[in-house]
Amino acid sequence: MKSVRVSGTEHYAEEAPDLLKRYERFSFADTHRSVMHLIPTQPCHVLDIGAGTGRDAAGFVAMGHRVVAVEPTEEMRRGAMALHPSPLIEWLDDSLPDLATVLARGEEFDVVMLTAVWMHLDAQQRRQAMPSVTALVRDGGAMIMTLRHGPVPPGRRMFEVSAEETMALAQPHGLRCLLNRQAESSLRQPGVSWTRLAFRKGI
């Protein structure tokens, strides 16, 4: 039985086979080069929200970390598990803004990663999601995220999100911004650019 579609995941199920190939073309190290210095070198506990193809989860595992990978689209989750089988990756069917399943576990994480996820939430959902996400970051831990800017692909649900708004939402929850960097548009996605944000909690 197919999972119920979560707001923001429209068309990901139908495009899963193509996306599983497309996203894997770009390595974990290259994609996250600007924040690699913020990821612990010693084994730690990572939460990957909107884990997609599992590329990032597998990248963390290659560094020696344990990962809880959250992906609400069943077709993506199944494909990712086949692409990156590992006993160090635990896959969960959960979604923003509530993250009810993850929060119910009562865990905290050294790194919380949101790659190309936040723009799927509207303003109210972002306000609702931030306390849930930040509650999962341990004191001294990092939250790393990317914000997408530019035209919305047909059939997708995305919103323009600023770094300023995101930092303002994070600050009351004890997160200090360590990195705010915008990358130029790429040739593969004309008109689309990304902002990279990284936060540290409680220090």
C-alpha cells in the first residue's frame, strides 16, 4: 500500500526513479564541502531530515557516524534503502512540520541535516517546524540546512524562504548562526541558487 502524500512531497513519488539517479550524481563531499568542518570527526549520531536518495546518510556513515534517516515518500525511501544498505542507517517514515515519530523517541543528535527540505514548508509550517527540529539538536550540536531560491518546477510545492527569517526562527531556541553563505546559480538549474546555513546550539 502506498503511503499518504505529505504536504511538500508532491510528485516526488512519481519521479522517484529519475530522482534517485539524478541526486546520486553529486557526491556528499562536494555537495557539503562548505560545512564539512562542522561535522564531528569522531563517531556521532546524525539525523537526516528529508533523506531522499540516502546519499547524505551514506556519506555520514562513511565518516563513521550512525544515522536516523527520515523520508516520508515511500518510493524514495525504498529506493534509498536499496542504493545504500547499511546497518548504521535507520530509516523512518516521518515528516515536517511535526516530526512526531522522531520526537517520540526522545533522542538528541549531534548533527541535524536538512538538505533541500525547508522550502517545501509554508510560513506557518516553518514556524511550527522550527521548535520540533531544534529540540532534536543536543547542546553543542549543529543544525545544517540549505534554502532554495528561484523558479518552482511544475507540480512542486515550494516557497521562497530567506536566511534572515530562518535565523530569526532559530535564535529563540538557542541556535547561533555559524555560516550564512549563498551559492550562485548553477548551469544545471538556471535561475536557481542556494543558501547554506549552519547553526550551533547552546554554545
